[in-house]
Amino acid sequence: MFYGSGAYAAGLTSVFLGISEFFVLVPLDGLVALIIGYVLGFLLARYRDIFFANLNLAFSMLLFGILAKNEELGSTDGMHTAIPTSFGYDAPDALRLPITFTCAAAVAVIVFGGIHLFQRTTLGQMASAVKDSEIRVEYLGYSVRRACHTYITIAAGLAGLGGGIVALALGHVDPELVYWTTSGEFLFVTILSGTANVVAPLLGTIAFEIIRTYANQYSPFAWQIILGGSLLLTILFLPNGLWSLFGKIRHEKARTDE
């Protein structure tokens, strides 16, 4: 939902307002998704586990229905976005995509750095405590609901940034960006990568795209089975994600040094 909101914010802003600057559109997309996340966060922060997931899914499919039925936004065909510029530079066709990807990588580095700094704050470190025991966090005098509301808002803003980047890179947005299968891909990446490090999702995304690309290329009629098998193997043998391999390597190295 937040990912698709950022993407459509890029499309609507570029088409109806004529703004095409990458470093204006992307932060604006993130802001739109952040505001939506902040508003919905008052409700979402009350729920946990499967109830939280289902409520998010319900909002996402509600937005999908609205976008799919709205002919002014292209209905199921979607809509095109303007060709992005970078600091006012309108690159030629041969350089447009590489420059867009370079700008996207720059935004990703800034986001990684910001998340890393946030995780070192009290609120950022509280996330692990909230995951382990909400009651203990409440006894320490912190509000779990307020903390979860903040996490949802930040996550929504980051998802909006991603959606805006994808919209500008592809030059097109459609309701599939908010469909439940897109949420499934994000969930797949989360399980595959783990959450032990801020760079882990990048590793999981690369692994996911490699598996999907080659599975679709060499087994186009069974690539979903290959993806599902990869996910099952990850859950069974690497329950903490691919990033846990680095922890095991460090642990083995430390034992060897001793």
C-alpha cells in the first residue's frame, strides 16, 4: 500500500503538476506515504501478528480496488510518469536509465545511513525489546504503541521512497504495485534476508531477483515452485535469514583464533 502510494504520487505529480526532477519527486513520494502511514498508524499500532498483517492487506486491497476502478488514473492499465531529470539535467536516452539508477543508488546509501543512525538511538534499539517482550518495555516507562506508531510511519515513508524510484525508473505505474502479490515479494525478501543488519534486505533482494530470474528463464512453468522451495529451505536451515551466515562465519573465526 505505501509502496504503491509513493509510486502513484510520482505519477500524479509528474503528469498533473509537471514536476520531473528526481530529487524533488522521490522525497515528495516518501512524504506522501509517510503521511498516510502516520494517519493509519493510529489504528495499525493497536494490532499484532496476523491481525496486523490482515489489516494492512485489507487497506492495500482497498486501495487496489479504488485504483483499478478509476478510469482517470488509467484503471488496470495504469498511467505513465514523466521522464525524470537529475538536478535539472535532461539526459539523452542512452544515459537516462544509468543516471536514474545512479540517483536511486545514492538515495539508497543515504537511507541506509539514516536507518543505521536511527537504530543506534534509544527508540531504534527499543525495537528489539518490543519484539521480545512488550510488557517489559511498558514496565520501563516507554509506550509500546507510540513506538510501533513511529516504526510504521518510518517504514511507510521508506516504502514510498522505493515506490517513487520504481515509478520513475519504469516510467509507468499500475494497480499491481499495491496488489497482495507485491506484499508477498517484500515478505519473501524479509524472510530470505533477515533483519540483523541494515544491509541485509539488499542482500535478500539481490538473492530473490537472481532466484526468480533464473527460475523463470530455465523453468518458466515451475518457477513459483522453485521460489517456494527456496523460501522453505531458508526457513528450515537459516531461520534468521541469509545475513546469519555472516554471524556464523564470525563466530567460527573467533573460535579458530582462540
